[in-house]
Amino acid sequence: MTRPISDIFRDIQLPRYTPEDTSLSSGERALARIISILAEEWDSLDGSQQRRLTNALETSTQETEKAEAPARALRRKA
């Protein structure tokens, strides 16, 4: 038996926001919605479905980090 994803979110201290909170930034609101859906649906996926989704997210994250790298470098110099 695997642990529910909500337990893992808690263990890694992933922030839990309320998606309806009007004080959230756009990133916080997106994170709240994504975490809510994952907490509800992730455990219904089999391992291969979870892996494909995880691989897609990892690829997207790497591309985003690469695109953001020049801006981060400029901020460090400032």
C-alpha cells in the first residue's frame, strides 16, 4: 500500500492554500488549484500514469528554469 499524496504533501510542507482566497497571488492560486486536484485524483492513477505525468512536469520545469535563468542571474548581480 502506498501513502496518500496528501500525506506526502504534508510531509514536505507543501503550502496549502484555499483557492477561493482573494488575497492569493496568481501563482499561489494556481498552486492551490493544482494541489487540490492532485490530492483528490492522484491516488486514482496507476504508477505508469503517475510517472508519465511526473515526467511531463519535470520536462516543463526544466524548460521554465532554463528560460528564467538569465533573469535570475541579473537579479543576483544587482
